[in-house]
Amino acid sequence: MKFVFSIVFFWLGYFSFSQDQVAFYFDNNKFELNKTEAAKFQKWISENTTSKILSITGSTDEVGTSGFNDTLSKKRVSHIFNQIKGKVNIRPDFKSISLGEKGATSKNKAENRKAIIHFLLEKDLAKENEILGIKEIEPEVIIPEDATLAEKVKLSKVGMKITLNNINFYQNTFATMPESQGTLYDLLFIMQNNPELKIEIQGHICCIDKDYRNLSLDRAKQIKRFLVYNGIQDYRVKTKGFGVTQPIHPIPEATPEQAAENRRVEIEILSKTR
């Protein structure tokens, strides 16, 4: 068994939650438990076969050299581990910590000659990651470019942004052009079929150095007017104009295509249930 030994201060955060712990004590200069402590240890093992061990920490008193005490505490940890291996569950990232005489926190030398097992009881295993402060990493959401707007909204998570394709406005106005109707009604149907969905409509413009007329916000508001006019509750739709502050391509754009991509409307998912 390969052990990883480190200074306790590195692991203080690891043990700052609500794990249980139990200590077993050694005779002077010994790394095997005496009969009394061994009996206690075996009793603990029999009562904790469904628990899960997080770490074993070994320490010594301050008698002897630092090198001798470091080796002794390692042997104490190894002894406990070998006795417990295969009998109690152990986390894959199990920590074996050897403190030597640095673990001597008591004036009573006998209380410093010990090994401490940190563990979780079976009743706490369901919230194991929460207790240990481990955040689960959600898988990356990949939305196909050719997905429909409804599919994109369904796949998206809160905070994600979706570009509304084919939303076009008459030049220098917030009036939508006829070809925008398909996307507007797609968005309306999505809002109607997902009553818990809340969005922010975000407008962006292109081609100039500043949105002097706040046109990007007016365009976002125009789309909201369409939704509210058709029955979507006002509180479900927020609006924001970003002007030219979040371009996809540098301004001035090199091509009409780049300008069209900068001149866009997006929705950000604020809340959804599915």
C-alpha cells in the first residue's frame, strides 16, 4: 500500500466538516496496539463495516528525535490501515497523514501516541459530497447548431444564451422586418408551453463605436412587446441592451457577414424547470 504523508495544516479544510472520528492509543515507542486498545479497535471495526474511512492520522509524543517519531507515526498509520483494509469501506482519495511529534497537542504524552480515523457513518453517505464540500461537475451542455429554437431552450441550462436567428430590423429602427415573424412565433410558443420559463432578451448592434440612441435596448423591448401582447406575463421577460460592448467580431467589421453576426438578439435563460 502506498501512503501519502503530508502536514496536517494542509488538510485542516478537508476535516472542517461533520465527519466522525475515533482515536486509538499506543504504548511508548510501539506501533502495534496493546491488547486493550486492539480489542477496542476490533469492536469498532465490527460496528462500522458500513461506514467509510476518509483518513488515518498518526502522531507521537515529543520523546526521541524528529526522524524517529516521523517513522514511528507512519508505522502506526500503516498498522491501523492494514488491520482495517477489506473490512471497512475506504474512500478512493483516502488520506494517510503522518504528523510525528507535530501532532503532540496534549501535555499528557500518552494522549499524543495515537492514530485517529476520520470517517463517515452509513447514515451520512447519501450526502457525502456535501459534507466534504465536494461540488459535482455537471457535464458540458452541447447544443447542435442546427437544433430548433425549442430544442435549444430544452437543452439549455440557466445562464446560457441563445441567439434568435432570422430576427431582423429595418435600418436604424426597432421595427422588425416580416422575415422575423417565424422566429418570434417560435419564441412565443416556447414561452406558452413552458410557463416556468423566464428569459432576458438582449439586444446587440453593429458597425458604430457607441449605441448613442440605445437602439439595442429598444429592439429587445420590441420583442418583449410582441410576447406580452400575445399573453406572456410581463415578469417573465426582462430586457437589456448591450450596444456594441459584446461584439462577436471586432468593430469595424471586415465583412457584411461579420456585421450581421454582431447585429443580433439573444435570450438568456433566467429560470426553467425542464
